[in-house]
Amino acid sequence: MTDTPPEPPPAPAAVLLEPGTEVTVVLVKSRGRQVTYPAAVGRDDGVHAVVRAPWAGPPVRDFGFVRFESGDVFTEHYWRDRWFSVKEVRGAGGALKGWYCDITRPAVAGEGTLTTWDLELDLWVSPDRSTVLRLDEDEFDESGLPEREPEAAGRARRALDELEHLARSGDFAALLA
């Protein structure tokens, strides 16, 4: 049995995040968990917000296909009208490690916050785009979302398919522009 993650609030009037300011990124996960961390706002046009943040996890997290480490920098792209976020990951020396993509409900910006609701599906894209990995599909199925909210589950699956298509077709860079 899984706990239902909190539903996102109704979409308020668009709050623009001011470039150069700090926001708290809130990633609402299943089973009542939240991950929060500070990030600097790079830009926000009311639909697509970009923030930068240092790796906020344990000193090393090894996924097998990539290691996130202290000193890594994430340039994170959030959309208020798309069901995903994309995190460009660079090592401490600036070398591109790849892109980690979370399938989420559309982002909501508030005063000093940027919130998304993680739907468990993920995609990894290597720096040269030769490796594109769909991740955590078992966790998604176990989350109960497909039974509880079939429409949201369908949107999540379509978002994963869209990201994979963009990564494999070469249109991924245009998404992040």
C-alpha cells in the first residue's frame, strides 16, 4: 500500500521568479517525503524557469551509469505547462555528465519557492546522447498512480515518451534553450 502524495494546489496567477534571487526547490515525493534545497534563479519567462543548484544529496550517489558527487552543479529546467523537469548535470570541473529528467506534475512557482510533484518515472541521457535510459518504471507502477489517477498516469507516460523521443531525435537541446 502506498501513501497518496499531496495534490498540487490549483494553479495561481503566474509568479515570476526574479533572476539572481534564491528560491527553495521543493520536490514532493511519494510516501509523504519531500526534498528541498536552495537554488539560484537564472531565468523565468512565466512558463519555463531555470535554476542552478549544487548537488544536494549524499557526498556520492552512484547510479551505475553516472555518479552524482559533492561539487556537481545542476542547471534545472522546470515548466509550468509540461509534465517533466530536466536537470543538466556538470562535474565540479565543468564537464557535462548528462541530463537527469524527472517526470513530474507541472511546476508551481510561489514567493521564494519552486515546487514539483515527482511521479517516479525518470530518464537519463548521456552527454553524447548515445545512452538514453528509462528508469523506475517499476516504482511508478507500484506507486498506485495508474489506478488512483489514470489520466495523470497517462500524462506521465506520454511525458516520458516525449522526452525519450527528443533525446533520441536530436531535438533535446532546443527544449532547453
